[in-house]
Amino acid sequence: MLDISNLQTIEHDIIVVGAGGAGIRAAIECSMRGLSTGLVCKSLLGKAHTVMAEGGVAAALGNVDSRDHWKVHFRDTMRGGKFFNNWRMAELHAKHAPDRVRELEEWGAVFDRTDQGLISQRNFGGHRYPRLAHVGDRTGLEIIRTLQDKGVHQGFEIYMECACLDLIKSDGRISGMVGMWRESGSFVVFKAKAIILATGGGGKCWKITSNSWEYTGDGYGMAYEAGAELIDMEFTQFHPTGMVWPPSVRGTLVTEGVRGEGGILINNEGRRFMFENIPERFVAETADTQEEAARWLAGDRDARRPPELLTRDVVARAIRKEVKAGRGSPHGGAFLDIATQRSSQDIVRKLPSMYHQFKVLAELDITTETMEVGPTLHYFMGGVRVDADTQMTRVAGLFACGECAGGVHGANRLGGNSLSDLLVFGKLAGEGAFEYVQSEKKPTALDSEQVITIIKTATNILNRETGENPYLLHESLQEVMQSDVGIVRTESLLNQGINKLSGLWNKYKTVKAAGASQFNPGWHEALALRNMLITSEAVARAALMREESRGAHTRVDFPDEQDEWLKYNVVIKKNKDGTMGLKKSPHSQPGLELKRIANLTIEEMESEIKMERSKL
Amino acid sequence: MFRGDKTSGEMVNYKIDIDKGMVVLDVIHKIQAEQAGDLAVRWNCKAGKCGSCSVEINGKPKLSCMTRMNEYSDDETIYVRPIKTFPTIKDLVTDVSWNYDQNKKITPFSPHLKNKDKNGNYRMMQEDVDRVQEFRKCIECYLCQNVCHVLRDHDRKDRFIGPRFLIRLASLDMHPLDSVDRVPSVKDSFGSGMCNITRCCTDVCPEHIQLTDNGIIPLKERVVDRYYDPIKLLFRKLFRRNKPLRGA
């Protein structure tokens, strides 16, 4: 029998899980407010996937186009999300983003500048005005490094290369969690009054993804097991431009900044096919000739935006359509061309890491040649269901923020809204957790039985004589999600996928990692598989339930948006018998003012903002 | 491939079929999946942006995700070892925690608040931040720390902070908004004098940052100006114009 009194125990008021932008920002907030805070991450500090965010952080600073305003950012976000966003979250996001960006500058971030010396902003898909504060195409690195350097002096403890296995509850509230040091393979118990999940998404469930090994849906899996709800899991974003060649880098992200800087998409007949793919909702605000698109790129403020800058769901589906019709590039993508649109110097200065990435990984010079790109699983709009103002889940003491939480982006996220999301809601989660801890005076007691169960489940994977190879099981899972729960879905494919997943669940019961417990990636992979299976099943079942096409969720058998489905979110919770429970839950209703703003035409909006400002 | 831990280890031979376009990290992953499930390696982004997968390939410090297999000939044996300057934990994974300790010693950025306008904005011109941005491209792969002979051969981790953190100091020193004087710490705590400009760090930087010429040399000049320039010393003695020293 395992004796937990010998286990290493670490106690804090708050534990933050995950050290991407959201996690570090949340930890800074908790620590600034005087809470004893611990930050636990699977990798080394500063390596989280936030570094891969390239294009920028969206915030209505109005530095490049003074017409910008939080209301326009809010309207863009709602339209991009097909009005399925959590209205309150979208409002908070648009309102707070500018302050969060200015705060980063005060903490040492060095964004690219305008001629007046202000933070420069670039165009991006779905954003009405140039809105993305950026540093070349390495904005994520700038943000994570700034937060990291701020964080190490803030006074919270950082626990690196520690994988979190599961949460512990006492009397229905969070009281801690069990972690495993990846280096030694030994276990550690964290005692805390509250836990903030900032674990990112679950892209690793798919074969073609822009995500790294860490994105295994750990937050979804742990929250689900602890009795929290998942929301909007069917909305998985396929970024339209991932690399498609060579095979070893298939899925690696090509920033939307390429299109923001003027890049165009063409098929193998040389046609700019995005002009044929403008959805009705965006017709009035999108250029319909190459001539107008060119004027826009040259800076004409009256010209409308090129169709390449439509939202990601639209562009991804258009590329897929071209490939299906036999008009794709040699390796099954579309051509992305910046070489004919901008000078070599501009390309290298504005897109240095894209230049470098293609040069090294594909032996291709983007200043003279066209890239081949195709959709890649990039982001989860859905996630753990949280209260819009406090970020607390339905489990007392459990919070979630960043990609791990669902709601703000609705059915489709705009590029640049992720970095702002993680800053805004990282801070709010810190505030929410602070308030909760203030009101929660009772000391936390740990239930040793839960700890023992968690540890035994983990060690069984090593101790079995024989069993399934975790790497191969992961590969099978990726095949299922890629083929059956991909960018275009049908009832029969989804049913087939769910059946295959149940077969994989059975295999998972006998998964076996070879070797000892010290730094054993096979074991870590096996431990993450449970979370990936929960995540995959949640996506597949939610996608089957939602009988419409909206944003990133495309059902060929239900091709259009259905007003009836706008009224409901699909919410997932673990049933008492261990099966996955799904229900339709009424969608958050907006206040009248928010509804009015979101539905204004752009002309009405612009004149309203002008009026407002002239009164000041 | 090196297999072993801090106490012992050996080079183990793996034979594997490779596909077009593979990088060394792909090969490591394939070996992991097919032949050695417990092979330890660090990696994250697989696109040269996070700096996790630093190893020594045929003796050269490199990011394994950005090293293509076709750089080597078909019949060549490729040797992959952990970076040498930091203690091995297991296989290709090393203990780089010393670097995190060094970063913590640097006095954080602290802007002059008076430079903030009424809308909460600071102004900096692009040409004044180009150099700072060059240093901020650093992905903390620690390849420069690994090849720096002060750290690698002389093991003076007790006195020298290494090229990575000298350029971090330089980026703070050149930041138009910063208010802290770090020159005394550059000289005394961080050992800028120990670097004798062999430029090995610049050679291995995967981000092509000009560490030596643009960062370390100007920083050393600042120290020389402050402490070893006799005319300036006299000038300061007479007029006491030097600003009070803040921070470490």
C-alpha cells in the first residue's frame, strides 16, 4: 500500500497549470495581489506554444488607423465568431486588450513602431483596421519572454518539466493536484485553495497540426474528470495556411501575416480563387476586383480588403475546395504568393522567420518563389466552460483561461485574438482566483485515496508486462481524427470516428511504456493519451450533435447556419456512470446595447464613433 | 546517439530509413517510436522558434529541428550527443537550470514613467529599437552558452554569465525607456571582462544575432568608459556628473 506521507508535498494558495502567455499572466496577477503562487509547466519556462504565435496581438489601440475603437474590435470578433461568441467575454476582451498591450510595453516588450514612435499595427483576417501590434513575425516570442522576465522577479515559484496528472477535490471544491517530475519520474502533491488551468488546446489529436507535443488537451481531460463542463468542443479551427511539403513539416504554421502583408492565394490555373469565395455576410466589406485589392494594399483607405483576408474558416474551406476539384498545388495545397506582391527587402524585414523557415525546412526562397500551403489543425475555440467575469468553472476553486477555456471566440477565432485573449483572461482569471481565495478561509484537506488512485493509474502503465505501444496508439488516434473528424464532417463519418475511438479506449486500458520512470517520453505519451482520448471524443460527439454548419464546424449533411442552433451551446460533462454526457444549453444572451453594436453596419459604426469622439 | 545518464553512458548505433525532407529531430522521433520508446529528448515547436532541441551533431552545436538530413551524405554515420557544457540528465536532455538562475540575477526592466503620455503610450522610434529587437530575437537555445569556452572549457560558471545574458543585458542597456544603470553589475557580477571575443557564440546562433559585434563589444566598451577611461574619471571627479547608481 502506498504511503502518501512520504510523498513530496508543495503548498500554495494558487497553482497555475501551464506557462504559456495565459498561465504566466495569471500567475503574475495572483502574485501581484499577494497570494502565494506556484506555476507548473510541462516544458522549460519560455518554450510554450505561445512562442509560435507569429502575426500579432489584436487590440484597438488606433495607432495606425485612428478610426479603430473597442466597439469595432468587438463587432469584428462577433462577426468572425458567427455571433456564437459568449457576448460578455467578447466585450471584456475587446475593451481590455489595449491596456494589456500597453502594460506589456511597460514590462519591456519592444513592438515594431509607427513613424510617430507608437506601437505599430498590421492588418489581419477579419479585422476591419490594422489592429495587430507585432514584432516582425515573432510576436509570441516577444510576449512570452516579456512575461517570463517579468514573472521571475514577481515572486511566484516556477516548477518546470512537471506534468500534471489529475486534480484533487475535497467536499466538492478543489484542494490540490498530483504532478510528476518528468526528469525523475517521481510524484509530487500540490496543495492549493484554487487551481487555474492554462494548458492550451489539444491539436495533437490530429495528424496535421501546427501544435507541439504539449497540446494534448490536458486541461480538458483534468477538468472533465473533476466534474467541470466543456463547451463548444465541436469548433476546432483549421488554420488555412500550414506547410504541406516536405512531409516532415506538414502542418507547421505559415503566419496569416503573409496575407496581412499582401500575400495572395492562387490555384494551379493561376487564378485568385478567393474572389469566388466571399460569403454573403462579408460581401459589402470585401474587394471584388484585383484592382481594388491592390489599391487597398497600397494604402487606399476607401478600398475594401482583399478576400485573402477573410476569416480562417472561409479561407480553409476554399483551399480544400480547390484541392478537391483538382486545382491544387503538386502536394495537395494551394499556392501562397508574396514574392510578386512585395519587395524582397520588405518580405525579409516583415516576415523574417517565415523566410528562414522556408529556406531551411523546404529549401524555398519566399522572396522569389510561391509557397504551398494547406489547412492545419490550429486552435480550439471551445474548452472548459467558465463564468465570463471570474473565469471560474462549475467546480469551486477551478479556473481556466486562454485556449483552455471556451467561449470568447464563438464558432471561429480571428487571428491575433488569441494573444489578446490570453493576456486579458489570464489577468481576469488571476483576479477571479484571488477573490475566491479571499472568501475561502477553510484550510484545504487532501483526500489520500484520490492521490493513491492517481499515482497507481500512472505507474500501472510502466509496471505492465506487455501492452499497447503508446506511440502507435497515438498515431492511430491521429489517423481517426484526421479522416473522420476533420475540416468537413458528416454524420456517418462522425459515427465511424466515435466507434473507432471506443476501440482505442479499449486499447488504452492496456497501454505499456517500456523503460524506467526517469525522463521517459514513452510514459509521458501514454499519460497524455487519456486526455487526448477525452478531447477527441468530446469533439466528435459535439460535432455529431450540432446539425448545422457554422464557422469552423462544417457539416456537409447540414450545409448552412441554422437559427435554431444559434440558441444552444453543446455542453459536455462526465456522467455518474463514467460515460460522456452531452446536453444543449441555452446560449448566453447579450444586453441590448451589445446586440445593437454587433449589428451596426460599418458606416453606422464609424459615424457613431466619430460623434462620440467629437463630444469629448 | 548518446544513451545514458549523468553517471554513465555510451554511443548506441541506430539504423533507420529516412523520408524526403526529414530533419535530425524527425529521425530521433522515429527511433523513439520504433526502436527506443524511452529515448529522452527535448523539443517543442519543431520550427526553430522555441530553442528546446539543442544537441551536438557530429560535434557541431545545432537545433535538431532545423538540421536537414540531406546536409549529410548517404553513407555517413551521424553522431548525436547532448550539449556538453551542461550536465546530462538522460540521453540528449541536459540540465540547463543554471541559465535560469543567471537570468534571475539581472535587474529587471524599469521604464522612466515620465515618458508616458496622457493616453498611456510611450514613444520610441524604430531606428532606436532595431538593435534591441535584434537581441530580443533570442530563442534561448543556449547554443552560445554551450560553445563559449569560458563556460565550456574553463567552467567559470561562478564568474561569467555567458553570451546569452550579456546580450540580454545589452538589450536592456540600449532600451530607450529603461532607467536602470547595470554597468557596475556587468563588470563585477557578470564578468564581462572574461569574454575575449572569440566570436564562437555568434557563429552558432541559429537566429543569426551578431552577439559579439553588436552586443558584447559595446557592453564591454561601456564598462571601459566608466571604469578605465582616465579623462572621463577626472572629469567625473571634478564635476560629479555621474548619475546615482541604481540597482545591481
